Amino acid sequence: GSRYLLTCAHFMAGKPGQVHGALRMRTMDGRRLIESLGPSLHVGTTADLQHVGPDGRPDLTEDFAVRLVLGTWARPLTLAATEPAVGDWVWVVGREFGLPPGDELLYLGQITEVADGAYVLKQRDPFDGHGFSGGPVVNRKGEVVGNVVAGGPGLLSGATVGTLRRRLAEHGITAD
């Protein structure tokens, strides 16, 4: 089957070559180049953190992009079957902005809110969330329960796995 890369739309904002042409990234250990050629299958709307909806929060459920990944070597992370719940302990996968790739870490956090297809988590391990955009948030089984879209001091937020599944299905992509 096909392999896909999910990331944030704001990661590619203002970079037409990445939206329509080649996108190159490295695996978490920095050893392997991930290549995606051709147009993005979907590029959503960058989250406007200054504009809030009726619930007083920005919409984080459209800020994602889908790209086809070349090759069969990649082992994708499994999407969790259920949404994260308030109180769940989760790990954010990533690397702080400005540090060299290849030493991505797991940072512990706890889900504090889940509503309207998005979540908020409180960091237990201190880290600067800049640079984590598009990265996965995983449960204790290593399954993706969401992605990182935005953050502030001690908090991160993004779309839940249910939102990611719905957005993929809208484009005819099954995740299982």
C-alpha cells in the first residue's frame, strides 16, 4: 500500500515548491532521507492563532498536509483507534527548534482538554515546543493520538486522531 506523510500546512506555508514539488525531510535518527515528489494530496488551512471561534479557541483541525512518500522502507506509526481522553499520559515526538536533526526525543505530557476535534496537553517534561509542528503525539502503545499544531509555555495543542482520520477519509485515504 501507499505510504503517507502527515504534517502541518503551516510547515509548508509560503513554500510553493514544497506544496507542488519535491519535499525532502529526514527520519528521526537523521540517517534516511524521506522524499515526496509531485503535488501534495491535500494542504489545509494554516491555523490562525489570533482568530478564535465561538468557543474562544482557534480552529486547529484544518492545519495539516498529506504527501505521498516514495519507497516501501518506511514503517508508519499506527493511528490509535480511539480519541485521547482527559488525564491520558502521552508523549510528544520531536526536536526543539534550532537543534540538529537526528536526536528526536519523547517528551511526556498529560491531556487536559479534548473538544471539537482538538486537544490540549500540559507538558510534564520542560521543552520549547517550537519546531514540533506536524509531529506526532503518541500514547503508551506508541499509537498516534494527535499531531502538534501550536504551543505556548507549558502547553501544546493540535488535532486529535479522530480529526486526522476524518480529514484523510475526505481525500479517499484509509489509515488502517
